[in-house]
Amino acid sequence: MEDIIKVNNIIKKFGNFTAVDGITFSVKKGEIFGILGPNGAGKTTAINMILGILRVTSGSILIDGMDNIKHATEIKNMIGFMTQETVVDAELTAYKNLEIFADLYHIKDVDSRVMESLRDGGLTDFANSKAGSFSGGMQRRLNLVKSMIHQPKILILDEPTTGLDVQNRVDMWKRIKALAKNGVTVILTTQYLEEADQLCNRIAIIDHGKIKALGTASELKKLVSNESILDIVTDESSVNKVSAILSKEFKLQVTENIDRVNAPIKADIALLSKIIASLTKNKIQIISIGIHLPTLDDVFIKLTGSGLRDALGEQQSNRARIMNMGR
Ligand SMILES: Nc1ncnc2c1ncn2[C@@H]1O[C@H](COP(=O)(O)OP(=O)(O)O)[C@@H](O)[C@H]1O
Ligand SMILES: [Mg+2]
């Protein structure tokens, strides 16, 4: 696939502070490319440079082969953008919010495009309601269709689901996936590991303005371990027994956490069957047992250390659990 966006060693300094410190990546046509990092990592700064809102201190950005600053006018129609903050005019109706944007892009048949957009956003019934009366999820949907009003081939989303509840987050993922399926190239930033994992074809993990790793979710996970993780949940009183069996009989390096025992293991079903047989023979109650690949959580820990954990409060408890596993 052809690269539609090429970001070459971009740096952004604010005075003495370097917010983006030499980032290079390319995005392929039709791809969903994720920039994953905690607050302050430099995500918005990088995005704003790609959009040409912010000048690079050094480096260059090519969009469809054109320098994004020199060819700003040509590029403008090619890109849709949704900012981190939901920006709809609360006093205006959904229809009017879209109409203003459609006019801005000199769209010919404004009414039919606005109606089509409202339909895409599931907002047809609310065309004449003030955007200010909308729920967070509805406002975000309005915002999304607004960024797509001119049917750009590139869509840039800065933290599209931050602050949304789970249901609206999943809804937004579906919408983004559908756009990509229709050929739109998407770059999005996120602080959610799961979002990057579920949604993005490739992910750049950034911290302190630098890319720490770049690849598909599974490539990134392999950075942590080529092996999988055995995960057994049992009742608390059996944890010690499970550990003993796994380490003595199967020579696994176990870690315990309350009602859970984990160990790196080859993804080998025959081996898993032997483990189950042995646990059964020892009359241990298994609540759940499985083998899973390392998660992006593990990747984060490995690549960025504790600073990142502190920044991502929401994911802290999950991370803490993994930390306790001693990996
Ligand atoms: N206009 C600015 N002037 C000075 N510092 C800035 C400016 N914009 C962003 N920064 C700093 O650059 C760093 C990266 O910010 P930002 O790109 O907004 O991070 P993110 O979007 O990943 O949360 C932060 O430390 C932020 O405080
Ligand atoms: Mg930001």
C-alpha cells in the first residue's frame, strides 16, 4: 500500500522545551494509524504540525506527496479533523452546525450533504435541536460527521473517545472502522491501550515527544515476549498449591496475585491439557484457565517505565495487577 502521509523527523520546541523530539513515521492509504501516549507525550503537538496549524521547528511532512505547508490550500480539502475538545456550537441546531461547515468548504448541494451527514451520525431526528442539548456521545457524533462534511480522504482524530462512556466509545470505534473500510485514511491519538489495540492497524507509542516503538499491536506485544501468558484464576486458598504445581511439575516461572496465578508459557494446547489434568488430579477448583498473548499494558511497562503509569490513572489498577505479576 502507498504511503499517503510521510512524517520525517519533526521537532517542535516551545522555547527551551522540546514537545516533539524527532518523530518519523508513514501512514498507508486506508490504514488506521494510532499515536498512543499519556498526557503531555506530544500527541496534539504532532497532530497540529501534520495539520499545518503549528509550524515544525524542523523536519517535514508530506501529504499525498505534497509538503503540507507549501501546498496548504490543496491539502485543506483532503483532510478532516476532529479536535480533542468537542467543538459544536451549543446555541445552534445540529443542522446549522453542519451547514456552516458545508458552506466553509463550498459544498454544492448543502442541504442534501447536511442531511446525509445527520443520517450518518444517527442524528436525523435531532436535526432541529440545539447541539447544546445533546448528550456527550451525540455531540461527539455531530463533531465526527462535521469533520467528514467535505468527504476528505484523510481523517485526523485527536483523542476521539476521551471522556466518553464505554458504550459511546465502542460506537465511535465502529464509526471509525466503517470510515476506514470506505477508504478513508485515519490517524488518531489515544491514551487508551484497548482503543489502540482494537482499532489501529499500526500503533506508534510515544512518550516525552519520542516514538518508543511502532508496529501492529501483535508486533508490539512480541517486544515483550515471544511466549504467551498462562492465566489461572482459582479460589484464594488454592493459589499456593497451583503455584507449587506449576513451578515444580512444569518448571514455570509463576507469579501470584490474590486469586490468580500467571506464568510465561508456550502457546501449546497439549501442555495446557497436562496442566489441567494435574490441577484436577490435585482437586483444585479452577475458576478460569487460559493462555493469552502479552497485552499492550506489558509493552507500555517495558518501554516507558513508571512515569507513564502515573499519567494513566484510569488504567493504573490493571497495570498494577500486571506489575505484581513481576514481569
Ligand atoms: N503552546 C505551547 N507552549 C508551551 N508548551 C506547550 C505548548 N503546547 C504544548 N506544550 C507542552 O508540550 C507537551 C506536549 O503537549 P501535547 O502535545 O498537548 O501533549 P498530548 O497531546 O500528548 O497530551 C506538554 O508538556 C505541553 O505542556
Ligand atoms: Mg492532546
